Amino acid sequence: MPPSFPQKRRGGEVGSPRKAGDRSIHSPIFPVRSEPNLRHVESILVRRRNPTPGPEWDTSSLRTPRRHVHVRRNQQEEIRSSPERRPRMDVQVHVQDSGVAVVTLIHPPVNALHPTLLDLLFRKLRHINANEEVRAVVLRGKGGTFSAGFDVSNFQTEENQEKGRGKGPPVDAGNVQKHIEAALENGRVPVVALVAGMALGGGLELAMACAARVAVRGAKLGLPELQLGIIPGFGGTQRMPRLAGLDTAIQAMLTSKPLTCKQSLRVGLVDEVCEDEEQALRMAEKLALQIANGKAARCSALYRNDRLPPLSEALKKVDAARNIPGARMPHAQLCLDAIEAGLLHGAREGLKEESLAFSKARALPVHHALVHFFFAQRNTKKLTLMADEPKSTVQQYRPKNIKVVAVIGGGLMGAGIATALVVSGMKVLLKEVNDQALEAGIKRVHANVESLAKKASKEGNAGASFEAAKKSVVGVKDYEMFKECDMVIEAVIENLPLKQAIFADFEKACRQDCILATNTSTIDLQLIGKKCSATTRKRILGAHFFSPAQIMKLLEIVKTNETDGQYVQDTIALSTKIKKVPIVVGNCTGFAVNRVFFPYTMAACLLVDVGLDPYAVDKAIANFGMPMGPFRLADLVGIDIGLHVGKNFVDSFPERVYLSTLLQHMHASGRLGEKSGGGFYKYDPKTSSRKAVPDEAGVSRILSSSRKDSEVAEQTTKGVRLSPERIVEIIFFPIVNEACRVISEGIVDKPGDLDAASVLAMGFPPYRGGLIWWADHEKGSKYVHKRLEELASEFPSQSGFFKPCEYLHACASKGRDIGRGLHLSPKL
């Protein structure tokens, strides 16, 4: 007889009685409780860790990760999260009368696979396999989500361990593979996965190890590990090609794009699709019993070869994938190595190669950079500026639910902002000055919504919400309906008197709790609100979207010295609702992003003025990882816009700008970029591909004129022989220098915000971790400081453009990372 499951255990811990149709199985490791908190789990693991030798999971690696709460940097405290604040983890088991055990993963909000949760799962499954009363298992996740994958916080914890700030060995992927095989794939009872919401990364790898998969309509399934600089480590490189086909698997892994339910069913990744979770549960139970009774085949993905092409063809597909631009990163090549090993030597050898490749990928700098960027995005909402406020003050900031927003101006930016709002379920009042402008603005919003709907349709998402979004924008020409608004966003041209007049109208037309926001990218917010009362100025802030606003993920929330924190929190909540990443910044010329990156084009113009080919500059920067070089970007933005924006920085920071006449000559020649059909590049107006063709002949005279006007050409001619690495340094080191000033002035809440912003707004390569991470981990503050001093000497008349700021000098002299700072407090 198999061992029974005790109702009462030593120490007096009593389990709930079994009931007909619901016989709960309780782990002999954990006492009976519905959702144990992590303090209890941790204490039990400490008391009962490895009581006897055996193939148990190495629980010494299962310690709850330490979370570092960033408080004022002059305090430098490390606070361990209290048990009450940790999300609860559990694995619940309920055995139905049919003999099917429904196993539920519980780790809010998305059932991330923390090592503790995996340990609980494998323990429960071992007990289930030892109980003859159980005939089959349905594995599901609580809260409408199967699992979003392995708990990424563990990667951050491992980095802290490597730096001496944590204890315990990291999770062994090979060990997890063995437990997945033993408990899920080859256990006594078949397991069917019920996939609702999402099964991503390790979540999908668990599901693929099951005998079958039933999905709820709308679920997403994918292996996005490459976004974190690692590869699937729980068998994904071997099982997905055998279930969904080699082409599908390679594309899913290299692009990190999940498959829809419809796509998953078509390629064989799931066996059934149901309309809702209740129906899916019934289907999963039925399928599990059919497999248990021998009426349906129990197939292990590792032993399937029917979806694989002949070996020679398969190897050609892998070789072709290695040359895809996105696959040239080292971790992507490791992923393909694991797939290839499985094709050549079988799935078991492939699993060994996968485990080895996973370990190699985790050691790569790109992995650490991408993990840093992952958390930098998520930490932008955690404001250190509030860390020292009394608890009662912080608690009073309860974000309100913004439902109605007015947008002033229906141009490209205003229409983009309106689009981002309506597709997120909000009502928008779009105000324009006359019928013609209003009609054009509404058409732009509708066109944007239709474009998003078309994209969503290709990805298998329903379009009903997009039709509703088009009806949610209401055109107005006056302020009569503005009493409805929770927030208003001004998005007109950069004209101070016009903006001041609009905000004076806001003060009269809007409720006293309405947020008054401007989308300006250059004008001082205190000037915009100068004519408003002191009470009204508390509600004024910047909501700086980046173009196109319906697509770009970053939102700069600009706080003046008078802005009330409540309205900042309200806007942060809005950013979450419209799926933007917010950074709270101080009020200055260019705020954070545009100010930090103002040397970008100036440095490029300097290189051209010393004799470098503009196309060589663009090539070097594109090869570095930017979406495009500075001259291609100037064409995209518009030469006229670049001149207008640049003037603000010349006026604000005259001591550290490079004054070139290059853009002025381009503007005078009518070469405005894409909009005029020609700038630094040529564009065919008959095509919509925006293909840029270098136009050496068209710009040669302009380059000569600019070089003639410049002083730097007389100082040095070394620029014409610069290597790509030197070009990158001359372009980006002044940007790093300006970022240091922004940090030291407290314009950003924390240095990591600049990493998130540089990637999301400017296209800085995410695999480099962001601007500050790159400077610290690929160059170092000492080297950046040294090179800037050398450049200041090479270009004496432009030394101010390169001279290291005090913050960078202090970091270099003390050997500190720029991102770790000098214990400065934000001054927002």
C-alpha cells in the first residue's frame, strides 16, 4: 500500500477533514493552511531542511530573496521586506471524486516561479504520484494566469550574492530539469496543463512537460528569456521544437514574442482551446482521465520527432537563424547551440547542452545589463523623494482613478496622446480652434486607433475595444465640458504666450482638483503657470510624451517646486493605466531626457567639422546599437525642429555647447530631412518605407561651408582617422557628463531612471543596460573622466563641451560608479 496522507501530524497540527468530492492532499513538509505567508515557509524550510539524504531539491538555495528598498542615498540603508508585505506562495491540491487532482500555483500577481514555489510544487507532485487514489492531475495557476515565468527577482538576488550582499547558491537549472522530468513528465499519473492568461518562460516550460495542454481563449504562450540575456533553462529549447515545430520554436525564442491561443493550437503547442477557465477545467479533467485510462496517448515532448524536419534541413534552418541580426548576440547563439545539440544528439543530450548554455548565458555581461534594465523600468514608480516623509504624509497620496482627460491640440502629438488614452478605456475631449482643425485631429486619432487595431489583429487580439476607443474621443471647440475632466493636457506649439493663455483658461474652466498638465519639451513650467494663482500652480505639472505618443513607452512627469505630490502620484497611476513607464523629473531646460542627450547632435557636428564623413559617424553609432545615427535622426525629427530645440540649450548652457553652423546651412538650403525629401540623406516621396540613401553630392558643399566656419578644423585633423570606438566615445561621453550633472542637481529621482529613459525614449541599446550602466560597467567613471579631460585638451576652444563636471570628477577620484552616486538626495 502506498503511504497515506496524514490528517494529524506531530506537534498537534491538524488538517481539515476530507469531504466528498474535495479530498485535500497536504504536504508532510508544510502544516495545513490555505495560503502560508513566506515567513512560515522560510521557517519550515529551516527546521526541516534535508532531514535525510536523497534526491530532494537543495533547499539551501531557496531562501527568500532580499529586497533592497532604496531610501535617501545619504542613509544607504538596506531594508529586508517584512513578511507581511511579501506575496504569499502556496501550491494547493484538491482531489475530485473522479480521481483528478487539481494542483493550483499561487504566487500573486502572476504566479512567478520562485524557487520556493517550485519546491512546493515538486513536493506535492511526489506525494500525488505516491497516492494510488489519484488517477491524473490538472495543473493550473490562480488568478486567471498560469505563470509568467521564473521569478526574475532571483537573478537580481544572484547579482547581489556575487557582490557579497547575499548568501546561498543560485538556482541550478539542470536540477530543475530533473525534477520537471520526474514529477511532471514521467510521474505515475499524467499531468494536463490548464493555461489561462499567460504561460511564459519557465511557465511554458512547465506546461510543455505535461502530457497535454488546454488553453483559455486569449492566453499567450512564449519563451521570452532572451530579453533578459539568458536562454530557456527548464527544457524549452528541446520541447518547443518537438511540439510546435522547429521554425516556430526558433522564431518564438529569438524574437521573444508570445504566440496567441489560435497560433498555439495551429502549430500544436496546445491541444484544446476553450472560451473560459471553467470550461477549460472540465476539458482538462476529461483529457487527463482519457490519458490515464489509455483512451488518449500520453506523449512526452522529449521523445517526439514527428514535428522536426529531416536532420540536414533542420541544421540549415539553425545556421540560417544564426545570421539573423537579432541572433548575433552571444546568448542567442547559445540558445541555438542548445537547439542544435538536441537535433544532432537527441533531446537528452540537448538538455545537458541547454543547462550548460544557460549557465554560460547567466555569466555574460549582457544578462546583467538586461536584468538591470528590467528592474530599472519597474523601479521608476518607487520614488526615493518620498522615503523620508512621515508615514501619514505618504499614506495620504492615494491616486485617484482618472476617467476623463482633455487634450488641447489635435496635431501629431496631441492626437497621439489622445490615442494612448482612448485605447486604455478613457474618455477624451479633443479641443481645437475651428471645425477644420478639429476634424483633422479626430481623423488622426481614428487612423492611429485603426493602425493599432490592425497590429493587434495580426497578433490575434480582438478588435471590439478599438471600435469603442474610436467612439471615446469627443471633439470640442470650447471649454464648456471641461468640468467633467480629471486631467487636461496641453499639446500645442512651443509658444509661451499661447500656453500661458491656455492655462489661464484652464484655471477658469476646470474643477479645483483637475490636474493641469503640459506636454512641452522645452519651456520652463513655472513660466507657463506664472499667470495662475499659487493654489492653481500646485496642480500644474509636465506630462511629456515622446513621439509617436501612442507607441513610445516613456512618460516624463515634470514636477516643479510648487507641484503637490498628490497630483504626481495621480499621474504615475495614469501612466500605468495607459501602459507607459513614468519617470518623475525636475523642472529645467529639456527636463531629463532631452537635456541629457542635447550633446548628441552637437558632438556629431563637431566630428563632421573636423573632417569626418557624416555617414561614417552614423554607421559607428548604429553599429554600437542605436536605432539610427545622429544625422539620420536629425532628418527624421526635422532640421528645423532640431535648430529650434537646440537654441534652448545654447541659451541655457552657453558655456558647454558646441556651436556649429552645419544645421543652419542645411536649413538655409531647404534640406529639412524626410519632410522635404532630402536632408543628410535622400528619400523617395513615392515610397513609404523611409529608406534613407546617403547623398554625398547633395551635402558636400554644405559640409565644406560648415568646416570653413568652424574653429575646430584648424585645431586638429585627427578626427578623420577616428576608429568607431573613438567616435562612440566622443558622441556619448559628453552625454554621460550631462547625465552626471542631472544626477547631481537632483533632476532625476535616481540614476537608474536615466537608464530606463535612455533606452525607452532615445533607443539606447537595452543589452548595454542603459546610459549610466554602460558608462559604469563597460567603461568606468575613471576612464570616462580621463577621456573627457583628454578631449578638452585636444579641442581647447571647445573645452567646456568636454570638461568633466564636479560629480563625475568626484566619482572618478573616489573610484565609485556613477550609478551608485555620492549619497545625494533628489531635489524634486
